[in-house]
Amino acid sequence: MIYASTFEREGTVIGKYLASAMPQAKIAVLYQDDDAGRATLGTLRASMGASGPKIVSEVTYGIADPTIDSQLVQMKVSGADVVVLNSIPRMASQALQKIYIMDWHPQVFLGAGNASATATLKPAGFEKAQGALAFTTMQDPGSPIWDEQPGMKEYRTFLNRYAPTADPASGMFAAGYSIAYAVAHVLRQCGNNLTRANVLREATSLKDFATPLLIPGITMNTSATDYVPIKRYQLMRFKGQQYEPVGGLVDSA
């Protein structure tokens, strides 16, 4: 809970965007065959409405599958002009490569968990990811557009001091830093009362709290009845070797 949005909200924000910007879209979805994958698919479908874009292909993969080539062929045959990759980075990289090899040109949507320029797009080849869209909440440490943000400078200073051999462009280090930052904030708010009840009380009382690597304007808010801290996203488009913001922040509610 302490530092995340949810798969359901991610599916919702993608679906709402498609319903508004691409109402005639034919969508192919690749998702992991587990509860997380099914949750994203469910809210994606629900948020588009009965008269909005249509999902024409739903294919799954298993975490141990060596490739997803056959799934991508099936998705192309469906006639889809939009592809939603709800997958781990390795599978998203494979998908981008296969789409490129097949000379297929759908609008690709990546997820918060696989949109990293360094973990997903670079292994696939940047030329294969041009135009890909992603709704994100964190500044990508591998993208120079955030270099002058105070939070990014703070993160890199921290790494230089405590983990000098770490790759500052790695999304894994950035995520770990952000989670730890949020946890530390909650613990400080608890003072000397570190009971389970008080930790939970403080964790569910966040008000416009921002960790250094959140995209400017995105904050964390929780309550006793709402444990999801992040509810806003920034749409980003990949161009060249980095993402560029598209429009303003988008609410998932």
C-alpha cells in the first residue's frame, strides 16, 4: 500500500483515455495469467463503456514462458490497431521486437511496471519503441528530461553517498528509494509510538505527501477507507531515446 497505485486504477486510466481519444479503437491485450493481469483487463474493459473501443484479442502468457511470439501473431491477426502490454519488462521487450519484425504499426500502451526506458525499451531497441505511450507516476531516472528536477538530484546524491556502485538510471533502485522514503516518512510521523495500530493510522492519513521521484503535481493521499496513495498519472510518449509528457495530469477516479 505504502507506495503505489493499483492495477485496477491503471486499467481504468488507460480505458478512459482510449474511450475519449480513440473511440473506434480495436484493442489487443497481452497480460500475465494471474490476478494482477486479470484485474487490469477487467477495469480496462469496464472503463471504456459498452459503446466505446472494443477489445478484439485477449492473450495471456506465463511468467516462465520463454517467448510470446505466438501470442503476438494472434494479436496481429485480430486486426487490432491498439496494443496494451500489461506485462513484466522482459515480455514487453519481446513484444516490441516482434511487433517491429512483423511490420505491424499499432499504438502501443505500456504499463507502469514495464515502461522503463532502461529496463524495457533499451533491450528491445529504442527504434522499436517509437511512439509508445505509458501512463506513469514516477520520474524515469534513465530519462534526461528529469535531470534538473530537485527530486532527481536528491535521489542521485543519495545513491552517490550510500550506493556508489548502483546504476542511477535503474528503475529498480529508484523504486526502492521511493518506497523507503515513504516508509521513513510514516515512521517519523509515528514518533515513539511504533505500534501496529499507530503505523496503520499514519499510513492511512497521508495528505498531499510527495516523495522526490514522483512526477511534479502527483502526491500521495490515503484515508481509513482508501488505502491507494497514488491516483493521478502523467501520459508519456517515447520519442528518440526518452519519454516526453503528453498533456496534463490525469485522474484515475
